[in-house]
Amino acid sequence: MEDDHDIFGQSESTPRQSDWHARGYDREIVERVWSLATKVAGNDPEIWRKDAYGAWMHKLDYRKRASEFGWEICDTAIGGSYGIAALQPMQWQNYVDQVAATTQSRVTADGLRNSRRLL
């Protein structure tokens, strides 16, 4: 018989400690970030929502990259927004693409001009 698992992948019989603590997001933050995802009419918003790119996310698949509907918390921290205002729920593949887009290259000086350099 399968255990019932909560949003953090813990069964009811195990402590609430999980690898989600390693990211520094407690249960309240995860719940608040989930509430920022787009509700879709005809779907239970406690279970299914979409990210900013229109990808489906399943609430119980938080941090499950083996799932098509897994999702992560993306810390955008741009435009002067910090804290909860900078966090957004994102389907895990979109999350990986977002992180890759910000880390694969940098603009740096090349003599008297700027150029993009791959890292």
C-alpha cells in the first residue's frame, strides 16, 4: 500500500524535514508562492495551476523533476523586487531554462567595446 505524501514528498509518518529546507523555503512560503500561479477555470486551483509561461503544474509535484508537472520556486530578484515579491512558481523545465538563460553568458568588455562571452 502506498503512503500518502504531502506537497513536500513526506509521508504522514515521517518528520516534516525534507530537502526543501535546503533551499530555505518553509511551508508557508511554498504555499504563498503556489497561490501566485495562474488559476484555470474548470480545474481545482488547490491541485492544478499554470506558470507564467502557460505550463501546467501539479501542487504535489513541487521539486519533482521526474514529473512533467513538477515545479520549482524561481527567485527573480530583478527590478528592485526582493523577498516574496521576487518569487514565482515555475514548471521545472521553465525554471531550468530561466536559470540557464541568466548564467550561460555575460556581457563584458572587449577592448573599448562590449561583447557577450559564453561561460
